[in-house]
Amino acid sequence: MRAINPRIGIIAEQHLKGHLLATTLREQGYDIAFNGSPGRLLEAWWEQDIDLWLVDLHDVSVWQNILDALCDKVTVPVLYSDGPAPTQGSIEHKRWVRRLLMKVSDFVGLPNPAAALAAQADPVALSPLTLPASLKPTRPDVLTHVWSLGASLGGPAAVKLFLDRLPQDTPVAFLLIQHIDAPFVESLASVLCRNSHFECEVAQPGAKLRHGKVLIAPTEQALDFSADGEVLATNKPWRGPYAPNINQAFSTVCGKVKAEHGIIMFSGMGDDGAQAVSELANQGIPIWAQSPQTCAMSSQVDEVIKTGCVSLEAAPEYLASHLLEHLARQNNINH
């Protein structure tokens, strides 16, 4: 993927359908370079810096000359929309969105998730939950709970909603393993914890897992940790096709860091993470997942659920409340 977001040109005969396509893609971080009817398309647009044309025409025969010109003069992919969009909010609509995002990403890759977060207006804020009375703030040097978060396409928005819902002094350190290109990691760290009580930073050697902080896995080298949660240099790339690799990071942090661990899988494409969770669940580590119907792309969550290891599925804001309840129960058991 390029260092800037893929630019999409939308040719839609119906204004509402064009608006829906543009909104859906823009919410995931894609740039919309053109959105209009075929009649508005001037020849100069063939020369614009556009990575993919998305075409949605009700009557192809009326606009055959436009399609012929499009195929003759552009060298980038042309993708045809697959029929009318179902009613928004329905299960069919969510499936339609997932198909659209999968097709677009197959041609032009994934957008910058940090830009998608920054561009979105903050949703109507849900007040942070109240910290249970049994969960008292811990000393900065005491690491008791580490939860690892796996995410890909659509994940950052879900993770942000989850973090925004957690109250100040939540006694957890988070490690986020987000499929992302290297140029975008720092910008993701700068916007992910906006409006939350957490600090975010990229997990470079010398950084430490600590309560109130979110470490974001880097892409350049695989992670290793000391027993007390300090990030160690490896000077080795991530194994396999993903950088960062969710399977590898889950196994490493749970195996190396002395703390109570948990796993949450958020929205994403592919199956990264499914391999590691079976072994970790056998060690008694809770495996949770964002509910598939709330995911922008659920294939990554679906694959983890198929392992039979997921003990809780919920929307991001409810995952936050369940986490507080889980921590309170653990605290009562330990005391």
C-alpha cells in the first residue's frame, strides 16, 4: 500500500447510492476523489490520480459510451457494484458492507486506520464506566493484568470505543497488535487514545507495559518482553505474512510477561490470531471477541470463534463493562 490512502472514484447513477458508497469507504479511511453521476464525469477525470473506479449503474445501456471510455482510457482497476444496498442496520447491509470492503481492499489495499479515526467525528460520547470499588489503583511499578488486543480492518474504531468506555485507573496494561503499514503506526498512537484515560505509544525497546497504557506493536521488528513487561529488542522480522503478526505477539506476551492475561479479538480480515488462541485458552487465559455483527469486517473474529475457545462475544462498549466485572471477580478471589 502507498504511504497515502487509496483514492477512489465513484460513478453512481443514483445520488443516494453514490452517497452510501462514499460514506462507507470514507469511514474506513479511503479517500473519495470523485463521486457523481456519469453525466458529471468529464474527460479530464481520466487523468486524475485515482487508484480504483467504482461503478454503480441502474441502466448500463444508457451509459455505454461512458463505460467504453472508462475501459479504454484508465489503467487502474474498475469495480462494479453488486446491486442495491439493503436497508441500513440490517444483517444483510452489514454483509453488503463487508463484501464491498473486501473487494476494494483486494485491489488497492487497506487505508490508513489512523486517518480514518481522525476523520471521523467522535460519536455521541458514552460516559466512562465507574471503576468497581474493589479495583483500587495500583503502584506504577506493579503490573497485575495484561490484555492483548488483535485487530485489522475496522479494528481501530472498535478498539477506541472499547478504551473510551473504560474508567480512569483501570488496572490493566494493553498491547494492541493491529495490522497496519509502518508509516501509519505513530499516527495511530496519536489518535487512538484521544478522549480516553489511557496513554498510547509504539512498543519500542525500553518501553514497558504498565497500567493505564496501550502499547502498539511495531511493524519493523517482532516483539519480545522481559518478565516485568519491558519491551526487548529482537532485531528480527515478524514471522509469516503479517507485520505485526497477531499469533506471534499473543504467544510471546502471554508466555514472557508475569501477569494475569486476557485476549480480545476485534474487527479484521483474515485468520491471524486463530492459531494462538487454542493453546492460550488451554492455559486458562480468557479469549473474548467483538461480536461479528458489530464488526466492519468479521472474518478475523469468525476464525477465532470457530476454534471454540471464545468465552464471550460482545460489542466493544460491552466488552469494556465485562472486563471490569472480570477484574473485580479476580480481585475478590485473590483477596
